[in-house]
Amino acid sequence: MITDWHQREKNFAENLRTLREQKGVSQSEIARRLDREGWPGFHQTTISRVEKGERTLSIGEAAAVAEMLGSSLDRMMDPPEGVEQAALLDLAIKMSRDGRQNVIRHLQLLETFRDALVATLDGAREWRDSLPHGVEKSRATEMLERAEQELAISDAQSVLKQFKGENGKHPEAP
């Protein structure tokens, strides 16, 4: 059982180095952040010693380091290859959520533009109806028909409803 914890400490040290390097954070920056967060006495050499397995961290220190690197204490103690994959998976999930939120925002913006277009078309219909019969009224009618076709093709409201689902709100929307 003791060996298992020694291995977890080794895993933490290796994962610290790997994630820190992946994120482009220096050992000095980790030490400065720890100091700012109430863990005084950390220097670049301290972090170097932790990464080499020459110094261990308290649970609180380790948790603070894990959080700085966007991980958890449990993940930091996992075998190194698992931590890299988990970090990539977390990034993919975040990007997916952000993408969905952007799609929702853009669809809502399209819906706003659609509503403005509908109001504009209503005004254009009134204007057309006020014209005397002739060439101008025919041209106005043609233009309105094309605009109405475009409106039917780009109906953002129906797309938004499909994307949001039955309850009218996507589960991960802000």
C-alpha cells in the first residue's frame, strides 16, 4: 500500500512537469502563484525539486498546483499518459460547450434579424399597396416575393427551436 502512494507522488511530479510545460508555465510562475495564494516559501528551485521527486507537497499545496494547471488532485496522481488524455478531453468538452453557446447566440441574432426583416417586409407591403397599378407596383411585387422566399429559406426561428429542443432551451446554454 505504501508503494502505491509513492507511485502516486511520482505520478504527480511527472504530471506537474508535463502539464506545466504543455501550458507554457515556468517553474518560477508556479512558485509565484503559490506564494500569492498563501503558500509562502516556494521558489523555482522548490518546483524543480518537486518535479524531480526530491520534495513532496502537502495535500493543500498539491491541490493548489493541480488547480493552477486546470487539473484535479486525483488526476495529477494518475499515470501520466492518462492525465494528458484527460486534459485533452477536458479541453475538447470545453470547446464543444463554447461552440454550442456561440451557435445559440448566433441563432438568436439571426432570429432578431429575421424579426427586423419581417417588420421591414410588412412596411414594404404597405408601401407597395399604396402604389398605383403599373411598372413600379409590379417591380415592388417581384422584389417582395424574392425577399419572402429568402425569409422562408433562412427561417432562423425554426432552426433555433430544433437546436434548443423541446423545452425551448439548450441544456448547456448560458
